[in-house]
Amino acid sequence: MTWSTWIRQGHRWLSIIFTVTVIANFVAMARGEPPAWIVYSPLLPLFLLLFSGLYMLILPYAVRWRGRGRAEG
């Protein structure tokens, strides 16, 4: 598997983890005042999703930029 494939697969799993933590957050809030670790638990997967998503967004442009540099050089 290539580096890009690992990032894409990780992004998919992170989205599942993020969804589960958000659902757990809503369930905990419905039962009363949730502990702080439940409230803040979605933040780590969210930031990791941000970075992996930005990587996947920029990747096609970087490949195009690299290819153009090699053809000119």
C-alpha cells in the first residue's frame, strides 16, 4: 500500500471514530452533565481528520505541480 492509500484508509476510520464519539457525546448529554473527557473526546479525531483531509485536498495539485516541473526541467 502506498502512503496515499494509508492516509485515505486512516481518514475513513477516523471519520467512523469521530461519528461514534459525537454520538456518545449526545447520549451522555441526554443523561445529564457529561464528564469533560466525553465532551472533548471528538476533538482529537476531528483535528486528525482536518490534517488528513487537507493532505488529500492538496495531493492532486502537488502531483500536477511535480509533473510540470519534471517536464520543463
